[in-house]
Amino acid sequence: MYISNIYKFKTKEMEVLITKDGEWYIAEIKWKKALYAFWYTQEEAVNELKNVVDMMVDYYSEEIGVQKK
């Protein structure tokens, strides 16, 4: 069973799907299944997912900056 919510990330709002898998909650971006995080509570899983998304945004922003030079 999925729980779907909209969360504010660094760059925009994204729909997050949350599932329970045993003792873990898995939070993933709806349109990008490869972006996910898991933790013991829904809130912690979403916070960890925000960290993952922020790292990806920062990484690709740096890559674009390097390529422009």
C-alpha cells in the first residue's frame, strides 16, 4: 500500500510515495524510482529522501558549472 504526499524540496515540490516494508518505511519520488531512501519512520524516510534529492541537485549543478568553463 502506498501513501502519496507532496513535499517541498530544495528546488520544487515533488510527489513522494511511501511504503512500509517490514520495519522500514521507503520514501521515493513518484516519477523517479531510482531516488529513494528508507528509515524507521515515515518522517525520517522523507527527511533522508530530501537529503538525497538535495545532493543530486548540488552534484548536477556543479557538473553544469564545470562543463560551462
